Amino acid sequence: MSIISSTKLKIIKELKENPLHGYALAKKLGITISSIYTHLSELEQEGFVTYTVHKRRKTYELTEKGKKLLELLENQ
């Protein structure tokens, strides 16, 4: 049993490499825009991701808590 869903795990794995905006994440992972933003919002509420705004576009990245979660999950 995993702590988070497989989709959220895919998102944090993508964000481990580089900060990305929601559209790029959705495209890379092959999921809908609305779904990606729902997952990102939930990950943000839990403190695993944060974002910065540049020219009205949110760019998401992992927080330290998110990095620790990913490390924990990759070592299971």
C-alpha cells in the first residue's frame, strides 16, 4: 500500500528533475488538465509542492517535505 496515489507519485517524480507548469506535467503524464490541477492542489495543501507565478503561469516544484516523501517512497 502506498502513502499517495500512483498519479501523485508520477507528478512528484517529474518535479524532482525540474520545476514545471501544470500544462507541461499533464502533457508529459498523459492526463487531463483538470486532473493535474486537482492533484497539484492536493499536493500543495499537504506541503509536498509549492509554486511560483511568472507572467500568470504557476510553475510547480517540490518542497523539502516533498523531496523527503519521494526519497522514502523510492526506498520502499
